[in-house]
Amino acid sequence: MSYRSAEWFGKKDKMGFIYRSWMKNQGIPEDMFDGRPVIGICNTWSELTPCNAHLRDIAEWVKRGVYEAGGFPLEFPIMSLGETLLKPTAMLFRNLASMDAEESIRGNPLDGIVLLTGCDKTTPSTMMGAASVDLPTLVVPGGPMLNGKYQGRDIGSGTAVWQLTDELKTGKISYDEYAHAESCMSRSPGHCMTMGTASTMACMAESLGMTLPGAAAIPATDSRRKVLAQLSGRRIVQMVKEDLKMSTVLTRKAFENAIKVNAAIGGSSNFIIHLTAIAGRIGVALNLQDFDNVGSKVPLLLNLMPSGRFLMEDFYYAGGLPIILKELQSILHLDTLTVNGKTHRENLERCHDCYNKDVIADYDTPIIKEAGIVVLKGNLALNGAVLKPSAATPALMKHTGRAVVFENIEDYHHRVDDPDLDIDETCVMVLKSVGPVGYPGMPEVGNMVLPKKLLDKGITDMVRISDGRMSGTAYGTVVLHVSPESAIGGNLALVENGDLIELNVKEKRIHLHVSDEELAQRRQHWKQPVPTADRGYANLYIKHVQQADKGADLDFLVGKSGARVLRDSH
Ligand code: FES
Ligand code: MG
């Protein structure tokens, strides 16, 4: 059997010479070019992405496995996206990184792909890019950090930042204590160890069948993370021999499984945007309403921050994602294939029992009965908005309040702590111009910190609405992803101070109590904000990005071009 890489290394002419000779400068023996499967290790390692800084090391274990199985591993870097440093938001570059992954995979002599991922955007970006090529592919997530430990208690990535910042703002802790918590929270390699977006993405990959069973929850520093990497290296070589393509694993049923699992784990709202974008690449029809239809009735089983108490280390010791799959088995499609060549059903036959029911509840006695992300519709979000009930305050899920409007993020920062700001806890905070086009890049600012004067009163949650996202580590009664966004003239743009806004989660409604006639009038006077970029990638992004309900992919990237390249390089 001849693999794709033979179109490079198998040639017996000038081109074969060129393709092999330069590679040999790395000390690669002749027999590596004998037609064996060539495995690309797509590495999002970067010291600027601290959550992925250990992936250089993990790659060595993948290589071991590839060699053991008779393959030829070749590791390559692609654009790495870190949540914490990258401005204005890593999300702006998710699609750019996906292009990097796609073209690096397609243009090179690779037969199978291992994606090394970790921090939030590094999983969806590489999966999107790989899906547009559709070779045999598996994901090796880098794993979460060990639990944060601060003053004798566990603190969670991100989640602790929001809590401690409120405490600092209200004078409950000193700045020295606050600063000390930094090193207590992030004390080992790995990604956020809350059920933030990175953990959510690792669980998404596992529930889709894109990782070996049990991959998501193993701590980054646990030796079994290395074993996983090595076994994944062995397995990808077999996947090439079986021609087990990504599209064979990523079926509509696999996506439905992922949606249900995300509800049961209290996964990040960002999941919706990323899963939609991946579906768009692989060619599976999936729309925003599917998330509500498939997932909103699924119970919450996992007691992890930000919705609950525990952290990823506890999840792993309790049994990890296989226990969730097992608990959900009556509602999952168990006949879906996973990258190990077996179905979820077959994999679950070897699944042990849950070791800690405080961390993972039984299906019949869940933490919350209906926990999946809810899709809201109404005149304020004609194409939809989302809310994560497990992170929200039950009492606020049916609420009508007076709008307090911030026109953009600068306006919010200038005025939110102004003692004269006309706001109380019954108001609805509205933030505009933080959508895909407006910011640009749809940042995680939707969980606006409450005004200081309300925090001082002991208020911990209020209804907040925006066209942005929120960090998967955050919480609150926050309506996100309003589509169409304000910067392109969605009705959110027309909200004025004092308007009444009604949120009704049960009825899945988000309504602005302003008549259609009045809205039409306001629209006549509305001026579109000046775009914030007139050149470069950001300009390309603004022109081509789709709205949140479509996954915020660039319009020309949807779909796939496959793995064929017709022309040689010389
Ligand atoms: Fe990288 Fe949270 S900041 S995973
Ligand atoms: Mg994030």
C-alpha cells in the first residue's frame, strides 16, 4: 500500500532528490523514506502560551510511539494561541491559526496527524485546520495544571481571579495577598484546571472520539499523560494503515454526543462557537438551535468550578470523562467510532466505576436536572444568544430590568465604578461592540465585573448582555454571543439607557420592550462604528468573519479542500 507521503519521498527523479536530500541534513537514515507512514506532530508549543509550554516534551513521547509502530514522526510548530498574553483576544486569531494548521498539513508529506493542544483556542484551531484536510488525525491534549492551592484551600484557574478581584475591590483582601495568590493558582505545567474552555475542549475532543479514551482529565504532570502521548503515537500509525479519516469519526452523531457531554460537565459557552466551526469544516450540518434541542435537557453531573466545587485533578481521580460517558449512556450514540478503532460502547466495556460521587454525580441524582446551554431568541437577538444556566443565578433567570448601556469596552471601563452611575442590582448591564466584527475578535468580556458600589452592597450577580463571549472559567447570569452583533447593526446596537429588557430562560426569550416602530426610527439615526483595522489580518477578519451563531469562522474557510496537492515545488 502506498501512502500520500510517497508522492514526495517515493519519487525516483529530481523531485525525489529534492524532497529527500534536504531532510537528510537532520541525520535521518535512508530507510525512513521507504514508504512507511509519515506522522506530522502539529505542535502548539510556545513559551508565550504557558498552558502549552510543556508540549515540546510531550512530543518526544508521541515520537517514541510512532517509531515503535514503524512510522516516521516529523514535528512542526504552528501559530500558538495563549489566552492570557495575546491582545486584543486570542479568539481573533483562531481562524488564522486554523489556516496555518491546514496549509502546513496539506502542503507537506504527511499521512497522519497528531494535534498537540492545550490552551483554549489551540484545540479548535488545529481541529478546524485538520478537518479541512481530513487525514487520519488524533488529538493529544496537554492536560490540566494541578489544583491551585492557596491558604489551605483549592483555588481554580480564572475562577479565583474573578473572585479575588471582587474581594480586592471591596477591600476584603490586601494587594499583597492578592499578588501571592498568583503563584498559588498556577503552580505546574498544564492548562486551566477549572472546567474552563481548555478543559472543555479536551472533553469535547474525547467525546467526539478524537482522543484515546480517558485522555481529557489526566493532569499535565502525571506520568500517564506521557503514556497517553506514547500510545497515541503508536495508534496514529495504525490509523494511517486503516485509512481512518477524521470525517469517519466526526459524524453528526459524534457532534450530538459532544453537545450532551458538554451539558453534563458544565462546559464552557465557548464550546458552541468552536464546535460549530469544526462542524462547518468537516461538513456536518449543525446550527445554534441544535445545541438547545440536543443539550438543554441534559443534567449536570460534574461538580467542577466555575459551576461547582472541584477541579480537574479531582475529576481525573474520580475516573475522568469515561465515567461521564458511562452515566450518559442511555442518551448517547454509543455506536460512534473513536480514534482507537472501537466504538464508545466497546470502550465503555472496560470502564471502571466512579471513585468519587461528590465529584461526578449519578445520572439519576444529578446536580442540576437540566443544565445544557440555552439558546435565547427575541428581538434583541434575532439569530440567537446563549446563556449557561449552570453558571447563572436561578432567581435571575426570569428577570425584567432597566438597561444600563455601555457603548464599548472603553466606555464600560470609564464609567462602571463611577459612584454617580445610575444603576442598581435590578438593572440589566448592556455592553455593545464586543462581537466578532466590533472588537474585533469577540473577546471574553461578557462577564463584566459589577460596579464597585454594588459589590460593596454584597451584590454578586446581575443580568448582563453583550455580543461578546465570557471566559469558560467565569460565572454569572450572562447573556452572550448576541447575534447579529451590534457593530453590524443588530438590534443590540439600538438599546438605550432606561429601556426595559426581559430575560426569560424557561421560555428561551430575550426581549427588548421597545416597539418595532421606535426601533426603526432609532435605526435611521444609528451610525455604524468605524472599523478598528484598515489593514492586515484584522482587516481580512472583519470583512469575512461570520456571526457567532455560525461559529465565527471566516466565510471562505468553511468546508474542506482535502489532502490533494497537484503540483510539485520545483
Ligand atoms: Fe490557557 Fe486557561 S489560560 S487554558
Ligand atoms: Mg478563555
